[in-house]
Amino acid sequence: MVLAAGRSDSTRSRAALEELCRIYWYPLYAFARRRGHSPEDAQDLTQEFFARLLEHKWVARADPQRGRFRSYLLSAMSHFLSDEWDRARAQKRGGGAAPVPLQFDTAETRYGHEPADPVTPEQIYERRWALALLEEVLRKLRLEHEREGRLEFFTALHPCLVGERGGLPYKELAAKLGLSEGAVKSAVHRLRQRYRELLRHEIAQTVAEPGEVDEELRHLFVVLGNR
């Protein structure tokens, strides 16, 4: 997806860029907020950053041989905040470029749940990047089950995927779904296996080499564990 976003084909590249914006806008918003910007300015900053990302095809500058897209995007945003925002805020919101539809109505509610301890803007960004990635994997897993007509089944098993392993209500789930407890355990195992496959695929789109997936996966879970 990152490589497609940097290509010259306007339709495909814009679709890929808009998908990246949809998934990863909030980590950059939280980064701007932790850098001291007000909610209104952080919205303008994030909107303008993605508008310029689309307009000027900044993603085309991301060398796939030089590391993770996560790091590239943070570096680009840092540069934008430091060197370009003074000029951007003199213009109307969106900077005159085509607007990127971002869900800012939820932004400050989400930011209100960020830890009060003095974590750095970079730590906030990395934590929210990891969570955004996990949320995207869950969304795709849900869509798979919806397309197969098994959304109710997924909804019932979803707590087993994101909850604690120690207290899974297999008996209650078995009764609800009309299955044996063994069948539910097998279904949960398959669901987790598919979740891991989708997670690895999602990470693989943002690193330079397939061999970096495991390292990035370990890094992201370390980030999530540092709370």
C-alpha cells in the first residue's frame, strides 16, 4: 500500500494515500497535541499535513530500502511542524488543497484517554501507531466474516481475541452458539491464527524487507507494554 501510494498513477496512488490517512491520522494528531498544540491547531496541522502528503506526493520520497514507513511518517510530520506550519496556518483550513476526510469529532475524546504521565510526543505517536495497526487488522478480520455471512459468529468470539486468555467463557459461548466447548476452542484458535496472519501482512506493507516483520512486531508490542 505504501509503495502504491508513491506511484504516479493518480487514481491508484490517491486511493492508497487516502487509506493511509484513514488508518494513521490519529497517531499524528496525538503527536501534535503532545507537542503542545491546541485541539484546533492539531486538527489543522494534521489536515494540512495529509493534504500536502496527497498534493505533493511526499510518499514517493520514502525509500523502501531505508526503513519503516512508521519512522518516515513521524520524521515528515516533525519536519512539517518545525518548518512549514507557520506558513500553513496563515491560509484557510486545509491550505487550499483537496481536503482529506478525517474523523476529528472523536479526536479529543480519544486524546483525553492518553496517559497523564510525561511520555514524549514520539512515545505517544508510536503507541497510537501500534493501536491503529491492531484496529485495522480487527476491521479487516470483521469484514472477512461479514462477507462470509458470519458476522454474528465473529462478534461472539471477538472478546476471546482481544481479552485475557485466562478467563475465556468457552462454556457460555458454546451454549450461545450451539456448539461444543471443543468446537469453540478450535474456532478461537483459528480466529487467532488468522488475526496473526493479517497482522503480519499489515506490518509487511510498512517495512522495507520481509525479514523486518518480526523485529517490527516485537517493537510494537514492547511499545504497547510500556504503559
